[in-house]
Amino acid sequence: MTDTVMVVEDDHSVRALVRMLLEDEGLGVVEASTGSQAVERFGAEPIDLVLLDLRLPGLSGFDVCRQLRRTSEVPIIIVTAQQDSHDVVAGLEMGADDYVTKPFNDRELMARVRVQLRRKHAPISVGTVITVGDVEVRVDEGRALKGGEPVALTKSEFHLLQHLAQNPNRVWSRDQLLEHVWGYAYNGDGRLVDTHIARLRAKIEDNPSLPTLIHTVRGLGYRLSTSGT
Amino acid sequence: MTFAPRGLRARSATAFALLALVLSVSLSVTTYQLTRWYLLDKRQDLAVRQAAVNALVTKGFVAASDPADIDVLESLRSVSNARAVLRIGDTWYASVVELSNSTIPPDLIRSVETDGAARQRIQVNGTSYIVVGTQLPGLDAAYFEFVPVDEYQRTLDTLATVLIAAASVTTLVGAIAGWLASRRLMRPLGAVASAAQAMSAGDLTRRLDVGHDPDLQPVADSFNDMAESLEQRIERELRFTADVSHELRTPLTAMASAVSLARRSELTPRARFAVDVLDEQVDHLRRLTLELLEISRIDAGVSELRLDDVDIEKVTCQAMVSCNVDLARFRSLLDGVPTFRIDRTRYERVLANLLENADRYGGGATCVEVARVDGNLVLTVDDAGPGVAPEERLAIFGRFHRGADAQPPDRPKGTGLGLALVDEHARMHGGSAWVTDSPHGGARFVVTFARQP
């Protein structure tokens, strides 16, 4: 089955070129030139990945991200003009899974796209359920429950939680998490990990500012604790 | 006469001291004069009354006795116990030797003759007297009595000493008060200075708060207005930079994607050459845009250090691999502690720029070394090129500087910002960058990064 990518970009030539690059990789493409068009088309067609430019006329990329997240855990890659800017963090905090910086080249873009789509086709380890505190990670179903209630996690949030839960009480550096969860061999952005950890904590910790499950190990990285302390 | 410029506090203290001096001196002088006038006036009244009595008594003597010299003098001495001069007819008698008719001012004698009585202050041998003269009624005689006023002068001298001392103390107290008052007045200036300092260090949101002081409010208001407009201007410029960046990046993205697509098709040699040129130029433009933005963000003071404990050995090797530098050329003197607190992205850019610089102008890096010196990180990159002439060593870290003969003719141009950025990144870490000769020939670039708290 072909995966479909929605390209949200106001510049028509960039849109057309990205379409060709994605189609060359055997992916289906849906185009949207404005934010409201993106929200509209997302509801109308099955979309497996959203490539979202943040600076759009009218409804901005941030707004689109927020609206899509209300109903969907679809992978979202934001496209930003500046790596150094706060746009990246703001977009990630709104639920984006990864980002690429303009101008990107075809290899960078395709690498990011493939990592996000691969999750969808990840081999399912049947019947694996990991319990940490009152959180249940159902690896086979790709979802998590807290106190018996399902928690809405994005694909990358779930992937991060799963990775930490499968290797409990072990400290993972940002670089290691970037490699395992996002597929960055090197040169990944530590802010990806930090914002995702913050999002996870907000969803599964009783008190996100005093985390008992996901601990920060200063200078080293993060650790998921099964002892609940 | 010229004065060296003095501080506000010194000037304020001087002004207070001068004011205190003027006030206390004029008060003292007035007090002194009034006291003196009052005392002398009293003394004069007393002298006049006493002289009148003495004159009457003397008149009795003169009228009763023969005008024999001895008797008159005896009587003068017995009556007044004072210093007196008596004229009977044309004869003058003095009760003490230092007095005579010549010591009496002639106009006083005339005044006594015409008016019957007169008085005057005179000095005799350095002593002040009030001379009271009066006609003896019914006789051709006049009586002059010398009343010394020096005893009052001593009182007045003591008073003057006390007043001068008081004036000096007041002046000193004035100076101290001025110094202290100016310190209080200067305190808001200190707040202004620290706010201005914070702003120039990049904290554009800093404002002055002077409470509800109506005198300081105008200063604070105009300072805050200035800060506000400065902040807005910088924000505008940053927004402009961000907008320009976005506007440039979109066409660049389109061009880069178009080049990638074109490469996927079969191309004639001519078309392939054209695509190669396009590729090269798009890449150059992309890097120029990135580096210009980076440097303008640093200039605007909005670039932040993102510090992390970074495995320097690992990151350095990764950068070397991606720049095709043999890992055998890597040397670590970190003594088994490979982590250092640093902004990883900036460190990677510094390293990439140096490696690329070595590749472009120095025939490639021959040695990459990381070391810890006094807790700071020192990165050294040697190359095998011709080295950098001493007069060029500072200039090559300037923006868009290109050495006279350094440009390799058969290679795409550098952006001209690489080394300038190396310098800026080092500075942001409290370090520095410089170039010197490598002991193995070629150039040696050294960049330091200070230990971060």
C-alpha cells in the first residue's frame, strides 16, 4: 500500500518539486497551499505524514499543527527557515515529530520522511505489555494506558516511551535517543529529545514538574524508573 | 587658571562647603560687628557719664584752688584715677606722662570749644581710647578723659576666635553633608548605569524603576522610552532578518530540489556541466545565507549558547569523518575525560569551518588536536599549506576577507565568513581564535573555549 504525504507549502515551485521527489520514492502526494486548505484536505483523505511549512499566509503552520493534533496522531515534520530560531521549539511543543530546515536537500528530506513512515510498518512484537507505575505500554497495539485510560500519544512520543520502557532504569543520552527514536546517526538536535520528554511527562506523569517516571540525569540524559522514585 | 574636571560628587561637596562657608562667615561677621558695636556703645555711654562726673569734680577743685601745677595734677589723679588732660587757660595738664594736649586731635578740641562737649575714638601708642572732652562751665578750662576700650577688645578677640572656629566647623560639616547628599542623589544614577550595562549586554527588556519619585520620573521615563524604541528597532531588524531569511530560503529550496531532480535524468555533457555549475552556486548561496544569518544574529545579541556536556572526542571524530579527514590525524589530550560543557552546534561549526579552511587553502588538515588547558578546551588544527603571513594573521578573521593570493583558482569560492564565525563562536564561549605557524610547516589554527559554569 502506498503511503500518502501531505505537502503544505505556499510556494508552488517548491511544492511541485517536493511532490516530484516524493513520487520518485513511490509515495503518494496531496498538496495544500494554505493552512485552511491543509486542515480541510486532512479530514477528507487518508494521510500518513504531513510535511508542514510553518510560515503560511493566513492560518499559520503552528495553528495547523495544533488543529491536526486535536484529532490525530499523524506524524508531522515541520519545515522551518531557521534552525536556531524559536520556531523549532514552538513547533515541537505543539506536537510536531521532527523538523527540517530550509533550504533542505533531497537526501535530508527523504531520510526524515522515511524514519517517520517506517514506524507505521514497524514489526509488531505480539503480546508485549510493559507496565511502569500506573502506565501500561502496549507495544503490540502501539498505544499506552494510564490508570486504565488510553493516553493520546503521537507516534514519536510512543516510540520514545517504548524505547525507554523496554530498557528501564538505564540512562540514555540525547544522542542515543536521537539515533534510536529519530534515526539521526549524528548531528541530531537535542531539543527534539527535550521537547518530546516534556510532552511525554505532561501526558503520563501525575505531576509533570516533579516527574517520578522519566528522570533527568544531569549531564547524561534521561532514565525511565520502574521503582517509581 | 584651569581645573581638572571633577566628579559630580566632589563638585557637590565643594558647593555645599562654599555655601556653608559663606553663610557662616557672614553670620559670624554680623554677630561680631553687632556685639562690638553694642559693647563700644555701652562703654561710650558709661565713659561720657563718668567723664561728666569727673569734670564736675575737677571743676570744683580747679575753682577752689590756686592754679598750682602740682595741685591740679594731684586733684586730677585723685578724682578720676583716670587718664585725663586738663586745660586751664593756655596751660595743659596731663595725669600720666604719655598723654598731652598733642595726643588730643585738634578737631576734637575745637568741637569741645564750640559745642561744649565732644567725644572721639583714637589710638595712642597702639591702645584704643574713647576721648571724652567737655568745657568746665564758668571757667576758661576744658577736661578730656581717655577711656581705654582694650579690655573689650580682648572679649571681642575671644568672640572672633570662637566665631572663626564655628565657621570652619560649619564649612566642614557642609562639605560632608554635600558628599553624603550627593551619594544619595547619585544612587539612582547607579541604577541607570546598571540598566544601561544590562542593555548593552543584550538584555533589551531591562527598564528603570525609580518608584514614585517625581524628580527622577522624567529621567526614568526618557531612559525607558529610549530602551523601548531600541528594543523595537532591534526586534524590527530581527523580524526583517527572519523574513529575508525565509524569502531567500524558499527559492533556494526550490533551486536545490530542481538541481536534485535534474540530476536524476539523463543529461548531455553540456547540460551536466550547467547543472554542476548550478549545484555549486546554489550550495554557495545556501551557505552564504546561513552564515550571514548566523553572524547577524550574533551581532544582534539574540544568539544564545545552548550548553551541554558534549563528548568532544566523539563529536570531533564525527566532524572529521564527514569532512573526509583521516582519523589517524586526530589527537586527544583530554586524559580520559572526553566531555566538556559547550554549545555543541557551535563547536561543530567551528571545527567544520577550520577543516574546510585547511582543505581549501592548506592542502588539508594534517593534525587535529583537542586538549584541556587550565580547565579550558583548546582545539588545534594544523595544515600543510604555505602558512599565513604575519601581517595577514589578524585580518583573515575579518568578514569577507580574502588573502591576496590565497584563492585557489580551480575551486568554488569560500563564503568569506567562515573564520569570522569561528572567531564569533569562540568569543561567545569566552574564548578566542588565532593563527600561527605549525612546527611542521603550514598554518596552525588555535581556538579556545572557556570552561562554563
